[in-house]
Amino acid sequence: MEKPKIYLETTLFNYYFDTDRDAHPDTLLLFKDVAAGKYEAFTSDAVVKELTAAPASKSAMMIALVGEYKIETLTVNDEINRLADLYVAEGIIPAKYRTDGVHIAVAAVNGLDIIASMNFQHIVKNKVKRLANAVNIVKGYRPVDIVSPMEIVENENPQHH
């Protein structure tokens, strides 16, 4: 079976270093799974742009993860921008947070299987999952599974249950 293709959204690079966040252990596990070859990992230049905007000390560490884990960076092109604009036009993603739509569109246009994110406001949300995938299907793309790291890693740590 082919390895699932996973898109790592901006928040995961943050959570990797935010040891205080409760999702930190699961985020590390997901990166460990990527390193172990369980997934084919992708991100996008939209993520790199967001990471670059972070405070310099943290920004460099987060961007270094892309190379360290051999995460392929996909380019945001016109097709992706059109799909992201459609999510905004359909009221799925607020215009102010259009980049969140770009993340979903990158995964859809590139035929990825999963988007991993900790953005529960505009990405990992039932309404967004349903409506963005409805648009994706209408536009001829496969649906994308949108989840948090907690939903995909095999965490055997009993204190997390």
C-alpha cells in the first residue's frame, strides 16, 4: 500500500517547540512517524512564509524542521489560489484567514490524503471539513482528511486517554 501523503500545516511547526501545549507529545510523535517513513510529508511555501513571520529565534528552528524531516515544500500556484478563493466565496473560510484556505487547497490540488493541523478555528472544524470537501469534489479533487495530530498518531501513553 502506498504511504499516506500528509500536509503539515503551520501550527504543527509551532507545537513541535511549544512544550507547554497539550498536543506537543502527539505533534512530536507525528514528526517521528514522518521520520520513520510512515507518511510522505509535504508542506507549502505558504507555511514557510508564515513561519518566516514568526520571531526570528523560533522561525529559524521551525523552518529547519522542513529540511530535517525531508518535508517537500509545494508551491502555491494559480489553481490553488482559485480554490482558496472559492472557499472564501462560499463562506467556508473567512476572507481575513484566506491562507487557511490555501493550506486546504494545496492538499486538495496536489492529491494529498491528510492535512494535519492544530488550527481548530478555521481548518480542523466539522463545517470546514464537510464544505471544503464538497467544493473539492465538485471541482474534481479528492476529499482530504483534515485532522489533528492526536487523531492520527498511535499514542500508547495512558495519561493521554
